[in-house]
Amino acid sequence: MDYVHSELGGQPSLPTAVKILVAGGFGVGKTTMVGAVSESKPLQTEEILTERGVGVDNTSGVEAKSTTTVAMDFGRITINDELVLYLFGTPGQDRFWFVWDELSLGALGAVVLADTRRLADCFPSIDYFERRRLPFLVAVNCFDNARRYGLEEVRTALDLDPDVPVVLCDARKRQSSKEVLIELLQHVMKGHGLTRPPQPVSH
């Protein structure tokens, strides 16, 4: 990943536009997060669930879900005057994972959304990013009817490395989702020895 240098003492900083993935299991809230945080109308590739998915897609815990992402979600958010994030939501089912390799090209980092009712659904995403050494964090999406777990309980259940951030969020809310992205950027910068955390604009 190439980084630009600021005019203040030659300190390295993030590029002016970066690519972020939003991943996780089926029905965890990826499309919701991208749509909530995007400052423009997001591109969505959702299709109606059909009988062809019966026995293939695991809908336990999300029985009310009637659509699924078949390619990607796309949105963008301006963090400050110098930094724009391009968000790519990945499809959640195994049968669409061939898209992941294309989506991950050039990505700076990833958000792995988690649902405490279906924590095991996170493992494929975590494994994917660990194997590719792509920085990521886990954001626990606080569904209204889900049991609340402590962040360290989630870390232990997912067997995460100590340096992987685990945060709470409400993917329906713009500010909450934006804070997750800021946390990811700070995690990436720390991993690369960068010293200028992004300062968000207020809108």
C-alpha cells in the first residue's frame, strides 16, 4: 500500500482515497451499514431469496430476511477534507465468495460485522483477512433481540489476536458506523507506524 507524505515535517499519512471492505456472514448488516454511512445513494446488488437457496443458505436467526447481496454494495464517505473512503460490502454466502478476491484488490482494511446470535459466521471472513494479512477489526452489530456479550468474550470466542480491535456498533446509524470506520483507520495507521489519525468532519 502506497502512502503519501504530508507537508508537515514529511510525516506519512493515508492516501486521499482508500478502499475499505465490509464483510461478515449472511444477514449480519453489511448492506445496512454501507447504506447508512454513505453520503451518496449506495449501489446495491440485492436480489430476492428464492427456493434455490433452500438448504444452501443458512437463514437461522435471520428468517425474516428476504433479499441477499449477490455481488457487492458500494458507497462512499468523506472523513475529512483530505480523505475519502470507498466502501465495498461483500456477499455473505459461500457460493458468492469468488467475488471476494476481486473486491479485496487494493483494499486498505476491512470491517468484519458480527452478530452474537451467529458468531461462527465470522470465521470465514476472519480467516480470509488473516491469510491475506489485511488489517481488520470486528464490529459487533447490536441487534435488538440479540444477547449482549462483553467485547473480551467476543474476542475469546472468535480467537482473535490481541491487537485486533473489537467494537460495538449499530449498523443502522450513520454516526455509529462512521466511528467504526475511524477506528479501523486508526488501527491500520498504528500497524504501519503512521502518526496522524484522521480527524472527521462533522455533518
